[in-house]
Amino acid sequence: MNTIELFEFLSYVVTVIGLPFAIIVFIMEQNKGRQNEEEEIFQRLSDEYREFLKLVLDNSDLQLLRREGAKAEFSEEQKERRLAIFGILISLFERAYLLVYEDNLAGKALRRWKAWEDYMREWARRADFRDVLPVLLEGEDEEFTRHILKLAEEEMARR
């Protein structure tokens, strides 16, 4: 085999083996990058929810950690703070819906979404939260609005 034939043979080897291998590696790296991005989004949202819970703790007089909802009567200032805190929560839930939810989720993505849906259901069990949902959902994403209202109806029916 002369040098030209050797180079021609090697170019065939690269074309037949190297190019498909490079494409496979590229696709795998793209998928890994997408998964890392999804994980980062989920982590940022989780951090925001943790910050929200700190806000709830800082406003313990509003009784927002009671599963059944508040039992006390509130002043106008307390009612306003509750509404603002519920507004922050709806904003966080909408962001999670827009960034995490997709039709036909599976695997890790489905588990991530179910965690957010559990949070939504937990809050939707509260009558005081459900009562202000119409006000909180004005101007929000229509699909998100339908989704959280459906969850609220389901949780109310369970009670």
C-alpha cells in the first residue's frame, strides 16, 4: 500500500467510525447540558420556595403554617400581609409551572414536577388560600390558572 492509498483508507475509517462517534458524543453532551440546566432551574426554584417559607416563619402571626388554615380573626394590616404573601406564592407556583411542567413528563422531570404539584395541593387545601385564588390569578398564565384551579377543586372535593 502506498501513502496515498493509506490516507484514503484512513479517511474511510474516520468517515465510517469517527464521524458517527463524534455525532453520538455531541448528542450525549447536549443531553447532559440540558439535564444540568433543568436541575439548575429546579434548584433555583427550590431555593426560592425555601426563602418563601422563611417569609412565612417571619410572619408567624398570620398562622400560615397551619394545615387547616388560620383560626383567628386578622386586622386589616394582617389581611394585607397575608394577601401579599399568597401573591408571592402564586408567582412562585406560576414560575415553577412555566419552567418545569410539560405535557407527557417522565422520569426525573416528572418527579420534579410532582414535588411542585404537592406544594400546590398542600396550599390549595387551605380554605383561606382558595378564597383569594380568584384575585391572585387575575392576569396570570391561563394554563397555569386552569391547572391550579383544578387542583383546588380536587382538594376541596377531598375535604
